[in-house]
Amino acid sequence: MSSYADRLAALREQLKSEHLDGFVVPLTDEHMSEYVGSYAQRLAWLTGFQGSAGSAVVLPQEAAIFVDGRYTLQVRQQVSADEWSYQSVPETSVAEWLKDHAPEGGRIGYDPWLHTREWVKRAKEALASRGAELVPVERNLIDKIWADRPEMSKARLAVQPDEYAGKSSAEKRTDIADWLGKQHADATVISALDSIAWTFNVRGEDVHRTPVALAYAIVNSDGTADLFVASEKIGPDVRQHLGNGVRLHERYEFENALSQLGGKTIAVDPERAVSAIFDALDKAGAKAVALRDPTILPKAIKNEVEIAGQRASQVRDGAAIARFLHWIDEEAPSGEVDELTASDKLESFRREAPELRDLSFDSISGSGPNGAIVHYKSSEKTNRKLQRGELYLIDSGGQYVDGTTDITRTVAIGEPTDEMRDRFTRVLKGHIAVASAVFPKGTRGTQLDSFARRPLWEAGLDYAHGTGHGVGSYLAVHEGPQRISPATSAQAGGDEPLQAGMLISNEPGYYKSGEYGIRIENLVLVVEKRIEGAEKEMLGFETVTFAPIERRLVVKDMLSAAELDWLNDYHRQVLEKIGPKLSGADREWLEQACAPI
Amino acid sequence: MSSYADRLAALREQLKSEHLDGFVVPLTDEHMSEYVGSYAQRLAWLTGFQGSAGSAVVLPQEAAIFVDGRYTLQVRQQVSADEWSYQSVPETSVAEWLKDHAPEGGRIGYDPWLHTREWVKRAKEALASRGAELVPVERNLIDKIWADRPEMSKARLAVQPDEYAGKSSAEKRTDIADWLGKQHADATVISALDSIAWTFNVRGEDVHRTPVALAYAIVNSDGTADLFVASEKIGPDVRQHLGNGVRLHERYEFENALSQLGGKTIAVDPERAVSAIFDALDKAGAKAVALRDPTILPKAIKNEVEIAGQRASQVRDGAAIARFLHWIDEEAPSGEVDELTASDKLESFRREAPELRDLSFDSISGSGPNGAIVHYKSSEKTNRKLQRGELYLIDSGGQYVDGTTDITRTVAIGEPTDEMRDRFTRVLKGHIAVASAVFPKGTRGTQLDSFARRPLWEAGLDYAHGTGHGVGSYLAVHEGPQRISPATSAQAGGDEPLQAGMLISNEPGYYKSGEYGIRIENLVLVVEKRIEGAEKEMLGFETVTFAPIERRLVVKDMLSAAELDWLNDYHRQVLEKIGPKLSGADREWLEQACAPI
């Protein structure tokens, strides 16, 4: 295996042979995915960086890697300072940096299948101010030098039956066709992988922990569709399920299909479709209209069947969590349980459910100071034993065939300090403030975010992540467009009104660097709230995650009467829903863990 | 006096003679002011509409008036449906409406001194889709037909001495020059009237209730400035105060001065400068760089002297309010006090202070159902007596030479209903939640807005206005850029981080249409908060308005212990600050009004 220095040198050789003065390497795929298949892990291959977001620019004499605040430390551990300079976003950006560093009059290459049109526009403008040029490449330069690059996954697609999807693919396509009619458009390109999985009621195994398949789709105004996916991935069951309304093509035929759309009006999502799609439509003489992917909102608003599936998967998941927490309670005080053993144990409990297809993300299993690393991933190198007097944080989830879960619990091993209990109680107060919020229709998640922070703010504390993200239905564990976050931009989901049926996480936290981390995460469903005498149509949340919240970390005197009622009522529900799934010592443990305070 | 129908007909004649197919009439002036001088009240003259925001479009066969939700009822009362169609913004806009209604291929006139460049761009695009054209006019068409149009105010400017301004104009101009250096710009055009008043430490009388003077300014990178203001308005005191660093020109010379800037780089605020300014710079061959007016932030962040002045003016103002509330308490139950008498009485109390220069806006004096009209202005026609069993809302403020005030109190006349007390207490809880908030540096007002609404939301209620607006220092009572509002857009101030020294109102409310209105408004100053063990630099609010909050409307049991403490502590401070200013029966009344609950 070549060294990272060798890889960088090889890329620079490649630049030379293609008469380029630089190349941009983002961490995404042709679908603007958050998580990508191994074939698309170009940034990690080139630099060694293992984080989930970042990009790099390589010039003949300089190379820079761009990461956000979550990865400031990690990038320094994983990427050599000899070859790379570290850049922080949003303080700078690839475009801003190129403005100062690109060789004057130089040609900087980019892969148009890995960037949005907006990114290309901005980078072009930035380079223009240097007299330099942004140049699309025919084939990604990394792919040319990455000898043992993994192939794209050949995993077969699976049918997501209507009994879980709640709406047939034909009905969904009819809705899209109706929308196209209103937009006076002939077709829409759907390139986001979870949108495709949702539209066609299929699932895949091509992206780690996310049940999607590598594909593109064009849905037409007559309700038919063209689906571009490797034919070897389609079995007879899926073929039959898709039916006559869906024409199947090889994935590599997609670009050519775009070139056939001349004269037509095509709706394309500028945030989710890559620049190359717009380029191909422009070249074909099609009229690309920038509109949000029409599946985004119906996908986010769960139907009754999806909600029932979510509830069923939560009971299963809560039972696994409860058994795990009992196990931790018994075993961890010995000092012999480590982070990896613990997360393996939790996975084994989850895997007992036949409905489980996968985890919904790599578990974050952090003991003591490792719990303070928000996106921690335990490895043989960092693995630590759970120890008395410390906190243990476990953020995990399951991909069940009927629902995706995501839950974080923080527990005390042995006796916690007063400070830990104070901080935990503040996080809990914030969690309850969100869980019990009622708000008028039209309210955006941004307007609720501070409810979660206020108890921490009162002590001069805060946490550096959002309070909640949308969650899919046996799909992506991070799903837009709604969010609960201080971010106000439309792109960050800050502008999206919450609507009944949306599923979202409620996960305030507190992290004391080098000491401990706390997070309490449940999923909540947006529901209509009837209030006597109300003048507005009101919404609120129904918590759908059920597992005990660590009572030993709660300072009762810090809770208001209403907050204490919430906690006791929540534990009553946990016992009611999860109790019947447990027996023997597990059941006894749960009863104690859920006892009123 | 001609009828509104005659005026509309005259405008249509004028259209014909200028070969136009329409004309746009906004409610603003050449400075994009919120409140405008009588000479610029073109919309009111044409249509009869007396609201503070709106616009109109006149076509040969159609005429439309555009207002927002605040004025939906009022526009129907004041503007004839025979001639005008009523349009609601933001559901539609002048540009959107023109897209459907402009004659195909038509020429729609606009006055480039009354619109932003962005507005012109959008309207042009909208009209282009109709094959129609947006045409700048040399002189506003209304001005040509408005025979008795008032002249511009000739009021003389007054010096705002450094003892109130806290910073000399020369120092402010040096700061602007430093900023220009950083922006690589040669000069900046300042056209917002309050920015000019602040920069030059002068005040005027040209806009109702706002102490500004009609002028333009160009501040240069050497710290000198060119000030364009009618010479008859400048006395020797102001001339001496301005000194050699400020070259005086007639206001009408401004456009010509812009035409001399060819080859220079000029910073211009795209939200505050009108299109004509950009047009003139473009024509001259100057490079206009769109940057926010550099005085906006330093004007919003009050210096120590301005803060001291604000405190002094608040004590005076609170004493006047207390005497007024005592008077209401004595006189209103007789049923003989009406809204106009009441606001006159309050004004007379305020005018006893020699430092008072004007009111800061027309008082909103609303009894019973009139209190539910958020922007109510009592008139002979709507005037009502204050009656037992009703609420009375008074929103008012003073322009003192050392500070601008803005306060709302709601009081019960006779015995209030349980519902009124419940609603008042919810509004109070929201007010306290904002007043007592602590938050990390970088927090925007948008993140605090929901604190004020939560107690109302819990009962299915809300209010349809923002929670707080910035306030000037003996300047505009509505001053940006900070706000406390659900709006997230940068333009609406939603994106502006709060900073220590900013002055802002805290005014949640509740309005029951046809019955009563409640609002509790104090001004608060953003201050640094030291918290034991804090990990973040924290900010909070210090309430600077002092006047009793109606104890008879408070339901004690609905307040938490912390809320009750806040209220009692606030009243203790009111008594401490205002008490010494009162004597006899007024003082006795205040003691009772401030007694602990």
C-alpha cells in the first residue's frame, strides 16, 4: 500500500500530464450524499482523513485540507502537516482559499459530478479574480491513480413492500406527475439516493449504514419513470415490483439519457443534483428549472403506516437498549467492559430482532473523556474501559425494515460527581423543554432550538451542535429538510416549517473536553395539539423513543414540578411499552430504572 | 381640495402625456426612510391610505394598493374600492402583480429615487416576462400633479453636543475612514437620515417624531466629508460645529457630486441607498461596492455617554408615566376619560421635562377593542372613553436630548375578567423570559424570540408582531440592525448577533380582536453577564425602563418563584429610581403600585 506522500506525488504527476495547476477533492459522491460508498472515499484515500465532511485542494507546490470545527483536532492526528495545510470552514472555503493561492492564470480541475452548480459558479468567480480558470475533467484524477479503488457495490436491491412504505410507488409517481403539471415541467431528475429509494419503494446496501442503492431516476409528467441502475443489481422480484411504469436502464446510460431531453423543461434540485446534470441538460438544449426535489417534503412527513412502523421499531429498539443498560449496570462497575465490547453487546441485543437490517450509523460509544468527542468513533487505538466515577455515552440506532431509530443515553458508572449531575439535569431540562413544546403551525425548528439551550446558558454553558435532525423511514438517519438548530439558512433547514408527521431528533448535550460528555436523545414526532380555547392551530411533539433516562444523574431539586411530571410520566410509558418485552432480571431492573422520582 | 378619484384621473392623464402605461407609488423617500416628511406622503395623497407602509400601482384601467397584514382592515376603510383593488404582501408584491397585470409590451414608470436597486432588478425581470419595460422617470409624476404639495421642511439643524453623543463627529469620520481603508474604497455614500445625523452629531426636525434632517453625505477615506443639505437650514452654530473637515453643499447638488466620482471605488449600502445613487455612480464610471452603511453597527452599540443619557431620560420618562398611570387610576373609572384626552395628559406630563424635544412616535392610546389594533392611532372618529371592566393600552415614548424612550403599559379600568388576567400574566411571563435571558456571544435576536411566546403558545395563543426592535439615541425609535423576531432573514435583522451596548425593546403582547389588547414593553440594554464557572462569554439584558406593571392583572399562582422574584425586584427598582422624582399622592400611589406581590 502506497504512503499518503506517494499518493499526493502521484496526483501531482497526474496534474502535470493533464496540464492542470490544481485539483479539488471533495468528500461526496455523484448524488451529493452525506455518507458515501467506499469507491467514493477519495478524500480519505488521498489524505488519510476519516471524518465525515471535508475537502482538499492540491496545487503543484501546496496542498490544503478543509474541515469544520468538529474535525479540527482529528484532521491534525490523521493528516500529515508535512504535506498538508489545515483550513477551517466556514472561516474560509475552497473558493476563498483558491482566490489567494491559485497560480495566476492557472487551470484548476474539478469533477463536475461531485459539485453543485452553485459551488462551480462561486469557485469560477473566485478564480476569475486571479485570472485563473476552473476546468471540468472528463474523469476524476484520483480514480486514475487509485490502483486498488474498490468497485461500486453490486448488492441487489430489495423491495420495500407497501405494508411498510404505506404508499405505492405508482401513487408516489402520480403525485410527482401532478406536481410537474403545476410546474409546467415535463420531467424531474431525481439524484438523491434516499429520494430514489423512497420514490420506487426499494432499498439497497450500497452506502454504509444507509439502505440505498446507487441509481439515478427521471420521473415524467405521465407518471412513468426511467430508473438508471446496474442491471446485475436487479432481481426478478424488484423487476416485477417496479412494473411497466418504470423503464430500467444501466446507470452509465444516465448522462446519455439527459442528452435526449432537448426542448423539454426539466425540474432539477440545485442543492441535490450535481453540476454535471445541469451541464448535460444545457448542452442538450433542455430547460433546467431549479426546484426542490418534490419527494423531500412527502418523504419527511411520515404517513400513518410509516408512523406505525416507527412505533413498532422503537419498542423493539427500546427493549434492546434497556437490556443493554441493565448489562452495563451489572458489568461496567468491575472496570472490565470497554467501549468496543459495549457497543458490540448492544448490537447483539439489537440483532435479536428479525426486523433489524443494519445499524443506522456506527455507534458512538464513549467512556469518560471520549464521551466529550461529539463524533467519536471508538477504535482499537482509542478504546477505553468504562470506569467507576465516569460517565458513559452511547449514541446508536437501528435500521429496521419498518423504521430507523437513533437514541443516545448517558449513564453513570459508579458514583457521579455533583457537577456531572448538575450538567446532566440541565441537559435533561432542555430535552424536556423541547419535548413538551407547543407551537403554532408555521413555526420552524430554529425557533425552538433555544428552548433546549436555556438551562445550560443559565450556567454559562452550551453545546456546539444542533438540537435535532430529521430521520428517515428505514432510510437515512439524517434526513432533511426540517431541523432544530440555531442555523437560520434555508439550506441548513432553518427555514423549514415543522409539519405534523415529521420525525426529528431531540438531542441536547454538554461536553467537558478531556472529562466527560452528556447527551440525551429521543426521536419525536410532530403532532397536532388540541388546546382548549386555542386561537391558532397548534403543533407539538410526541416522544416515540422509549428507554430509561439515568435517574442517578438527575438532581430532583433542579426540576420544576412540570419537568418532574414529564420525567415520571415518560418512565411510566417506557415501562408500559418496553416492560412486556423483557423478563426476569431485565424486567426487574427496568422497573427500578423507571420508578418515579 | 380634489377628490381621490380626481387625483387618480389626473395621474392617468399624466401617464398618457408621458407615454407611460403605469406608475409605481411607494411610501418612502429618497433615503428609504420608514417615516417620511409630508412632502413625500405621495401614497397618502393619491389614495387616502394613512398607514405607515404600503405602495400602489396605477395602470390606465386598473389601480392596486399593496399593504401588509397590519393594514388589511385599515386600507378598506381609507381607500375606495371603486377605484382600487386591495393586494396583500407578502402573498403578492408589486413585481408579482405587474407580471400578471401590466399591459403586454407596456412601459411602467418608476421614480429611481424611491426604490432600491434590488427592487428595480426584480421588477424589471418580472416585467420582462410580460415583454413589458420598467422605465425611470425624470421627475416623479405625483409631484407634477400635486398642486399644493408641501415644501420640504426648512427647519434648522441643531448641534448634538459631544456631552450627549459621547464621540465627536471627527472621531466617527476617522473610524469610517479606517473602515474605507480596509475595504479598499475611496469614499462611502451615506443616505440614511439617521446615519447622517449620527455621523455629524446633528439633529433635525424634517421627519415627524424623528429628529433627522434631509441631507446626503459622502465620507471620504481621508476622514473629510461632503454634506449636502439646504444652506438655509444651517446656522452659524452648526457650521462651526461641523468645522473644516466637512464641506457643505446644497442638497440638490448631490446627484452632480456623484457624477464627479468617476474612477473611484465607492461603498454604497444596497438596502439603504436608492437605485438612482447606483445609477449615477455607474454613469460616472465609479465602482460602486455594495457594503452595509458603516455607521449601522456603531450607531446601534451605544457608548458609555449614550447609555448614561438613556438612563437619565428613562428616569424622567418613568416619572411621567407613573404620574399618568396614577391619574388614569383616579380619573378613568368615572368613564369620562377618553383616548385622546389620556394621551394628551401623558404628553403634558412628559413635556414638563426641559430635556424633552418631541414624542418619539404618535402615542397608541387604545381603550377596550381599540387596544387590540396593534398600530392603532386614535382620532376624533375612533376616540372612545376608557370604561370599567375594560383594559387600556398606551404605547408611547419621548425624544429627550439625551435618549429616546418607548414604553407600553396595559392597565385595568375597574375589575378585569379572569381571562384578561390570565392573558396578561402569560404576556408578563414572556416579557420576564426575555428580560432574564442569558445567552452566549454570537446569539441573534431570532434565537430569543420564542422565549417571549412560549407562555402564550401553551394556551394556543400568539401575537402577530416581533418581540423587539432596536432604538436610537435621540434618534429613530425603530433602529436596526438588531431585532428580536421570528424572522430569520438578514434583511429583517434576524441574522444580527446581539452585542453589549445594543438597546432593544422587549414587548410581547396579546390581542383579542374586538375586545382588548395587552402589551408590556420595556427597553433593555444588552450587557455582559459574569456567571461563576461559565465556559462561554455570556450576554444578557438589563432593563432600563422603569414604570409599574399593573399588579391587578397579575395571577400570582401562574408565576414561578423566579418570575415572582423578577417582578418584585423590578418594582423595587422602579420605586428606587422613580420614587425620588414624585411627591405627595403620586409618590403614595407609586409605593402601592410597586408593593411586593
